[in-house]
Amino acid sequence: MNGTGLLEAETFLFVAEYGGFGAAARELGVTQSTISRRISLLESRVGVRLIERTTRHVALTDAGKSYASELRDILLRLRHAEAQAQRGAAEPEGLLRITMPTAFGRACVIPCLTRLANRHTRLRFEVDLSDRYADLLEGNFDVAVRLASTSQSGISERYIASADLCLCASSAYVAMHGPITEPAQIVAHECLALQTYAPRTSWNVIWQGKRTEISFTPKMVVSDLFALADFCRAGLGVAVLPMYAIGSALADGSVVDAAPELSFVPLEVFAAYAHGREKLPKVAAFLEALNDIGSVGAPLKKR
């Protein structure tokens, strides 16, 4: 069974377990059309209908029930054999496929990955830097580095570190407009926002021990974190930025903390992987390398 066939087979088991395309799609973090396409390809490959579809529900055919029963045992043995083979290797080796957010990956993960590559020369790498949400099963990744915890069936997570956030501006901007001493003052400023899946038009601020959400109309929306930091450094307005993007500018004085009395909930960094894959030497070596985050590459904490 090739990698594509394995993915289709695993998808079929999710449909069988959760009783429908919609539930399986939610568990796998993909669309229902993706689930439907995989099942159709699987049925074409095996040559029989495995699932009866109606407008209200899906049900396994007799062939589908038999296939699911056999498939569970086969996939379990396959995963066990893969883990045993990897554990038997004295040196981490083979292809390690990783996905991570673009800016955080460049600033913090790539330095750790460079150390890992120099330490274990038999490893090969495919590194995806992207700000889209990458599904581990859909993308066939070994590990996803994420800036938030995401609950997903069949996926384990390991906490790695946290990254402080700071409301920053150039020293010239603060000299002209004054510092921000309470959340309500934010809306009077030129706010520069990061666009991820949608433009960010509010910030969650902690002030005097209480959390409050401040909505604003952004002067500028930017899809690249380092470009946002550049605009902030140029004096165009204020922006909430993680330390790994702005720490060096704070250190050299080209930007300042525009709201030293305000704070923000730090970003939390997690490594996500399919259950059991942390036992593979190549994955275990990468997780160990991530322990260097914060000591190599860009800083994570305010000083």
C-alpha cells in the first residue's frame, strides 16, 4: 500500500468510526469534499462499494464492514512495524517532513533545524514554511510546529515554549503621540495589524489584572510578520508583535514598548504529531532539537 492508499484507508476508518463524512472531516481537519474524494478513490481501487450514501446518513456495506475489520489490524501492524524499524536504527535517519509558521520558523526553528542537520547527517528534510493550517495526515507530515494548541483526534502535542508579545512603536512615533497607558487609548492610534486567515481588528489586552478586548480600524493590514515589524520601525503606527520578530529592534532602540503598563497573553508553541510517532528516532531527535528554541535564533522573552 503506497502513501496515498494508506491515507485513503485511514480516512475510511475515520468515516466508519465517526459515522459520517462530516464528523470524519472535523476530526481530520479537512473538508467533506476531501473525505468524499478519498473514499471514491478507495472504492475504485478495491472494486466494490464500501459505503452506502443517502442524503441523511452513511452506512457501511457488508463488504465495507469486512474491509474495515481487516484494515484495522493491517494498519496497526503497519504502524508497529514502522516504529520497530525506526527504533532499531542507531542513528536517526530517513526523511523528516516538518511544517511550521513562516516567520516563527525562519526566526526560531530553522536555527534548531540547522543544528540537527549537522548533528545527524543521515537525516533528510522537507520543510514547509507556511501560514496556512497544515493538516498532518493530509500533508503527510511527521511534525507540525504550531503557535496554539489544537485538539484533534489521533494527534499528540508537546509544549515547547512561549513567546512574549509587545505593543511596539518607533521612538519617534511615541515622542509625537505619547505612550499608551490604558487600553482605551489604543483606538486613537494608528494601528498596524497582521492578517492571518482574516484581518486582525482587535487585540486582547491585560491591564490591572483584567483582560479586555480592544477593537480598532487598522491603518494597515499586512500578511507578513517581518514586513509588519518594518512598518512599525518606520514610525507608521503601533503593532502587537512577538519578541522573535521585534526583539532585536527593541534591543537597539529602533522601536520601543509603547505601552509598558499593558501586557498580552504570550503565544504558546507546540509540536504536533500523530500518536506514537514521537517514538521514531527521527521525530524524537527533532523534538529534542526544539528544546534549543530561545537559546539559539531569535529571542522569545522580553528583557
